[in-house]
Amino acid sequence: RKNWPTHITPNGINITQNIPSSTTLSQNGTKYVRSSGVIKHQLEVSYPPMTYDDFREFEAVHQAARGQATPLYFIIKNTGQHLTSDLIWHRTDTANSSISTEHLRIRQDITDGTKTFLVEGFRASEAKCFIRGECLIVPSNSSNNGSIRHVINDDVTSNKYGEAKIRLAVGMNSESAGRSIYKNPFHLRVTMAEDALEYEVGTDKLYRLTCRFDLDEFK
């Protein structure tokens, strides 16, 4: 029930994408790297100067979230004049504006670690079902990254049954078919990256705020 306020649009978002790995060096200097198999995002969101009445909405939600304790929704659709544009991950089916659906279903059983799988819900022989780098919501996949996954294959065409094969950078950790996935995400599931909310009050009596969020799961 907690949405990060949208009445003031950010004037900038700094995104950090981290793929943790462990690195060791052999005695002859060869570097060995082992990936952790997860991707983590952090957002640093800056806001323009605002009045106290605008600022207190942010302060109230931060207090309701109890610092880092409670996940909340961060809306990534622009709430200004251009309601269809994304603040980040500009997708909105730019490659094919006539895509038939945003709600898809995993077609076949998958095993833990699967990176390539079949989804259904498109029209038959529909071109450019996915574009490379596209952001998807895959609910309850225990990604610890706000249920966000990124597509790494491109120019995917659905078959005569409306099915398309998708490839992700990091494997799934679920073994069941029938799970829904969603294109064009409207929001991200986040927690505050730190307990403190730091802000500045200028001599002009305007409030200046920068917040950091981690993509996270419901606890």
C-alpha cells in the first residue's frame, strides 16, 4: 500500500547495475572469476527544489517504510505531461507499436537455472516480440532484484501458435510452468538503500532531496 510519491517528477536518476563476482589469482597470475548469478540495481533519484508541502509527502512515506524495513513501489512511468514515457528503461514497445499483449505466460516446465524458455500470448508470426535489453517483470522469481529481468536476445518472432523464445542474462530459480510475466513495467519494487533521509533546506525555504533505492523483494 506504499507508493513513493509521484507529484514531483525527478530531474535525474543515476542507475548502478552490479553483477557481483568473486575473483582469485593463481600463482602464475591467471585471474579466475566466478559470477554470483545475480544482478542488483540501485537507483539514486534527485528531485528539483520543492516547497515544504511537497517535501512532507516524501518524508511521510519514508517514515511509513521505517527506513529500509518495508518495500514499496517506485513508479517509473513519467507522471508529467507525457504519461506514456518511462523514467528509465525506455521500452514501451518502440520496436513494434502493435504488440498484441503485455501479459505473457511461461509455456513449458523449467528447471532451476534455466535462462532460455518459451512464453505464449502473442499473435501468430508476430515480429519483434522482444528487443535486446528489454526489461520484464517476472513475479515471485526470487531474483532479489525487484522481480526485474532483462532480455538479451533480439528480433524475436513468435511461431504460428503465438509462442516466442526468450533468453535472460541470469537463470530462473523456479521449476514451474504457467507463471505470468509482464512487459513494459509500470513500477519497481524497492526499499530505501539506507535508513537515513538526508535533505537540504535553502535560504529560499525550498527543500532539496536525493534518495537511493535498492531493488528488493517483499519481506
